[in-house]
Amino acid sequence: MGYRGVPGHEFVGVVQQSSDTGVIGRRVVGEINAACGRCDFCRSGLGRHCSERTVLGILGRDGAFADYLTLPDRNLIPLPDSIPDDVAVLVEPVAAACEIFEQVRLGRDEKILVLGDGRLGAIVASVLRANSYAPVVGGHHPEKLAILAQLGLKVDAEDGLQPGFDCVIDCTGRPAGFTRAIELVRPRGRIILKSTAAANLAINLAPVVVNEITVTGSRCGRFGPAIELLEAGKIDLQQLISRRYPLDDAIAAFDDARDPLNFKILLQAS
Ligand SMILES: [Zn+2]
């Protein structure tokens, strides 16, 4: 997005100021897309695609790696006490995973592959599992796959995967993920792209045509379904939190986050 500013879009915080006095002091998460509220997209509930939007820590709006951030009142969603802070931080990516269900209709008996054994793959696969699907997570790192297996997920070494999946969800965060997904999906199958990593990829799209593959891009989702899922205790993501750092140690936190075995590093503001 060519963004310059304070990064950070996954957060939980306490409201300090608002024209809505009822929300002051409440613990909240916030929808990251701040939309105009007037255009056709906004009026149909798709403010996430508003052309006038700013996006927390991503587009025209300073983000959450700070002591304070601002969002419109309507973006804020108070949290039930049953969701601890560590889990609340993950509402945004869980919502992004839930977005898949709003976009495509998957059969419970479909062979679904989640490509990528990082944090996004773990969350997407956990959300699918919580909704009675049986995805396989394909990854390169045995240690990470072992951790994901502890979450109750089916895992497999990516190198040994055979083509023929009905649906491949690319959560690799690497440009090569899209190419690999094209190899592994069956003819007339479906690929869901959950990351923007393939932005500058020179790619052979001939197999997409020859095999009549449907490609769906998928980004942010509504927070409501994600909070319901977490409140119901249907997914346990606390194990993904590797460590916490004070905001003042953010540089060390970023260094630590480069370790592939650290699924999620948290920054604690004041
Ligand atoms: Zn709008």
C-alpha cells in the first residue's frame, strides 16, 4: 500500500475518549477499515471495500504500535470478559479467516489444504476445524507442524503432498505459494489467496485456464463472527502467543518475530 506511518492493526485496548460516553473505559477491539459510511459499498455493509477508507496501520491511519490510536466509534466492539487480551489480539486475523465462509461455499467433505504452517495458516485451519471442516495444513517446518498438531490440526510435509485437493488456501505469505497452490488443486477446484505476497509474481496462469480453476482473493472479515467463535471457546489460539515485549523493546520484538518458531509476538503498550 506504500504506507508510511505507525504500523500495527491487530490490537486490544481500553477506550479513553469518545463522544459515546457508554464505551469509555470498555475493553475493545476495532474493525481496521474506517469507511465513509455513505457510498454504495458502505450502504451494503461492505465498508471494507470503501474507496475512501483509511485502514489502521496500513493506509492513511496510524496504527496500534503506539500508546494511543484513534478509530471511529462505530468501528469499536466491546469484548466479553471471557476473551483474554492475548486471544483478543487475534480477533482481526480470525475475522479474516471467517471471511472465507462469506465468499465461498465449501462442502464439509471437500479435501481442503491450508498451505503454510505460520500463524495465518494456523488460524485459518483452526477456524475451518471449528466449523466442522477437516483441513490439512501443509508446511516446510517439522517443528512448527508439531506445534500445529498439538492444536488438533491435521498436518503434512508440504514436499510430499499429492495434487488433487478440492480447495487450496494459500497462507504461505510467499510468492511461490500461489504457484504451489495451482500445482496441488484439482481440475475445476478452487484456490483462495489469503495473502498479498504474489503482488509482483511473474506467473504461468495457463493451468488456471486449462484446469478451469476458480481463484478467490480474500482479505478482511467482519469481527462479529470471530468474537462469537472465540467466546464459544471453539478455537484455542493461546498457544500461538510466543512472547510479550514492552513497546519500548519493539526492535527486539521484531527480531524475535523473525524466528519461524515464534508464531506471534505481542507488544504491550503503557
Ligand atoms: Zn464508503
